[in-house]
Amino acid sequence: IPDEVQSLASLEHLGLVGGPLHGTIPDGIGNLVNLTNLHLMENRLSGTVPESLSKLINLEYASLSINENLTGDLDFLCPLENMISLQADCGGADPKISCSCCHLCCDTTEHECCAVKLLPWADIGNCFPTLPTELRGEDNPFSD
């Protein structure tokens, strides 16, 4: 994620989906306090999700899924009162992400995401297919 993004204090929507992003999520993303939408799914991000994201008090939608090497416990995001949908790789037999408040948990091995909390468009337990890395693109139902 380019360093310049961290200085965009008035940024409300950050969507870097389905790209070649690699490396870690920088702590400075937590300084974007006006952010309502954070979509970093379908990349090659790695490392631990920074706790600085807990400063994003206006965050409504966060998609961190389909990043096979992203790890951590996202429970620090649970107190965010405006959160409508939180999606991460917390599904499957061996999830790399722990998240007790996620709405959708994805399994990168099985290429599916399952609703684990009520969402307006999904019943709890419903699973939706994701696409293998080589097929991801504009036809992916989880792309913005």
C-alpha cells in the first residue's frame, strides 16, 4: 500500500481490490479516521492486521479477505459501533484470522465465504463461492 495513501486524512473510501498488492497493512491506515469503507481483499497482503485500525471509528465496511498470508485477531474491531459488515479469512479448518464479530468468514482453501452474522443480503450459514487466484477479476461476486 503506497505511503502516500496514509496522508489522505479526508479519505472516506479506500478500495484496493484484486490487485498485486503485497506486503503488510501499514499502521498509518489507522490515521484515516474519516474512512467508512476499507476494501483490501483479493491481494497478496501478509503479516498481522494492525490494531491501529481500531481508530477508524467511522468504518462501516471492511473487507480483508482472500489474502492468504494475512494473520491476526480482529476482535479489536468489534467495538466499532458503525461497522455494518466485516469480512476476513476466518473460515475453514485452519483459519489464519480470528474474529468473533466478523459477518463473513472466508476460507481461502475452499474458495468460499460464509455468512456467520446477519447481513441484509445473506442468511446466516449461507456460503458464497470465491474464485481461485487465477480466475479472479471483474466476474468475482466479492469484488467491488
